[in-house]
Amino acid sequence: MQKMNHGVFISYANADRSVADLLVERIEETGVRCWIAPRDEVPGLRYGDVIDEAVEQSKIVVVLFSKSALKSEW
């Protein structure tokens, strides 16, 4: 897989997308690049593989923990 250029992986449930987008915006204002789906997904690759690689290459993983996240399959 290709080397990804990010420092923070953002994990969130779809229902929390607006909060996740705001978080990414604030973090990236400081000059730190985030990885967030679907913006940074790689077309043609298996979603699970892309996620695994993105997490492995991140220095920090931020999990937006919510009721929606508890119900999420992922």
C-alpha cells in the first residue's frame, strides 16, 4: 500500500459526521493532517485494509465515542 501522509486518524460513526468534520477542521488548522473516511479512502482497495493501514501509520488515533458509535458495526 502507499504511504499515507497524516498524523491523526479520526474514527467516528456516520451519525457523528458533523462533529468529526469539525474536529478535523480544527486539528488541520494547526498544520497536522488527519485521515478521515470517506475523504481519504483509496478507490479500488478494500475498506478494511485501508482503515488498518491508516491506523498503523498514524501517530494518534482519536475515537469519537458516542451512542451511535456503540451501535456501529465498525
